[in-house]
Amino acid sequence: MEIVLDNKEDKGYDYFIKRLKLAASQIGYPCFLRSGHTSHKHDWKDSCYLTEESQIKGHINTLVEFCACCDMFGLQL
């Protein structure tokens, strides 16, 4: 289980990563990743552009952090 935000464990994180790895392997690499609100494309090498499976957790964490920061400024959820 990963600690994602506010030092809290996210119980669905491992399942989500497993499903994302499966989907990316079916689509093929490179592939594009985004949340429901953003892809954080200005930091694309570390967020939305996946070239291999080993990048998934780091890129997800970057997107989660970016969305949390945007939310401080009024991201519409």
C-alpha cells in the first residue's frame, strides 16, 4: 500500500497500478496518461508520457501531486 497524500495510505492504489499496467501493456508503449482533469503536460517526461512500465508509479505520483496543488487554487472536481 502506498502513502499518497497527507501521509494517508490509499487502499485502492495497488489495484489501480495493477490495472494501469495491464491496460498500458495492451495498448503498447509509449502511451499517454492523464487524470480526469489534467495531464500535467508541461512536465510531460515525468507525468503523462509513459515509455515503459517502470515509470508508472512515479508518473502517477507526479499527477496526483500536481492535481492536489491545482486543487489548492480551485480545481473543479
